[in-house]
Amino acid sequence: MLRTYILLGFAFLFFHLHATGDISKYINMRYSYLSFSAIFLFAFLTIVQFVIANRKEKEHHCHDGCCHHHDEESPKWKRALNYMVFIFPIVSALLFPIATLDSDIVKAKGFHIPGFDTKSEDPTVQRQFLRPDTSIYYDKDGYNDLMQKELSYFGKQRRLVLNDENYLKAIETVYQFPGEFSDREIEFDGFVYHDETTNQNQLFILRFGIIHCVADSGVYGLLTQFSKPPHLKNDEWVHIKGKLSTIYYQPYNATIPYVEVKSWHTIRQPEEPYVFRGYDR
């Protein structure tokens, strides 16, 4: 019967994540229909396992008035270990608080710009920083076509206003074609990150983005430069307005886009701090 309860636990877990909205902390909501379908799949498997378990309990062979129940041959400790592998994610997801990714993750993983910093050339590095790169999901021609479509869309806008829906698309396009957006007005929200390589007037404004699921999440944003030190702490959320330009960034020996800040103010962390990549244009 324990298997029945485990399957029921998974069905309840997915139902709970969707009911509370916490499912967005784990996957791109574009794929939410898959996890929603899992509720019904696990519910069905629970019923099937319940029927199987009841049948097994009734399976007795009686000879000369003595009934013998057929126990499973694997040792109890091994079965207990196998069950714990499945029980742990249910218990941890339901009882442990969901941690929001923040600047501590950025600091722990190391900060670099893919494609510019030689440290990022390690093929085992999965998490992306600053510059979104979806080229790994396309062939060369397909990715070029995608970027041209994004450039034709964002390139027509006199002022870039980044929101939850277009954030990753816009940031990737700006990094791909920095010269096309020079002197363009931009405004966006993000959390503060101070890097060792920046001066007192500079800091990074970032947001965590999810391409497919939290396993391939990255932190994306832009270097910003203020007229005077803003005295902001890591993880403070701000709304930035400014002008896009390019700067030769010595730590990475590369020219990158940045924002000359014209105005800013602190804001509360959004109810949904993550942004997701869409492909529907």
C-alpha cells in the first residue's frame, strides 16, 4: 500500500504547486500543461496501484489449513531505501520553504559573460549570466532567423520598456546587436548586484530567467552607470530609466551594452521575480 500513498503524494504535490502558483518557481509556465497533466496521470496510477495492492493482499495459498503469504524477496532495508528516494522529494517540496534565487547564487557560481569571458568556455557550465543565449537550442541558420525577427520587432521601438513577457527576448537582442540600440531609451526592473570588477558608480541590474526549467535558469541583465554612487545593496529591487550605449569592459576585454541611468527608484520585489523565455513571435 505504501506505493499507493507515494503515487497519491505525487498527485497531491503537483496539484498543490498549481493551486498555489509555486509551479512557476520550477518550470517555464509555457510547459505548465505537462505538469498539470501529471496530476491526472498520478491519480490514475494511484487507482491502479490501489487495485493491485488489494489483489496481492488476497493472494494466499492454503494447504492443510495453513495459509502462506508470498512476501517480496528483496530485503526490507533495500525496499525502505527505494521508497525513501521517492518520499523525500514529496516531503521536501511540501514542507520546506521555496527559496527565491538571488545574488548569493550569482556570487557562488561566479560572474561572467558567455561568449566574452574565457572562463565561460567550459562546456560543462550550464548556468548563463548576463547575456541570454538560446543558440544552443537551434542550428546556426535557425538562430540567425530568430534573432533577425527579434531585431525587426525591437528595432522599431523608439523606447524599450522591458516587462515579464519580453525581458529575455529584448536582453538577448540587445546583446546580439548592441550597435543597433545605441542611444535608445530603456526602462526595466531588476535586483542589484555589485561585482568586484565594477566601480562605485556602476552596478548590474539583473533578473533570473528560466528557459525551460529551473535547472537551466540563468541571471540576465545589464551593466548600469550612475552619475553618483547610488548606495544600493545586493538584492534591492529598482526601476531604472536610462539610455543604452556600449562600453569597453576591461575585466572581460570586450565591448558590452550598458545603461547610462537618468532616473531610478527602489521598488518591492515582484510577486513573480522570475522571467520566462517565449518563442511565439
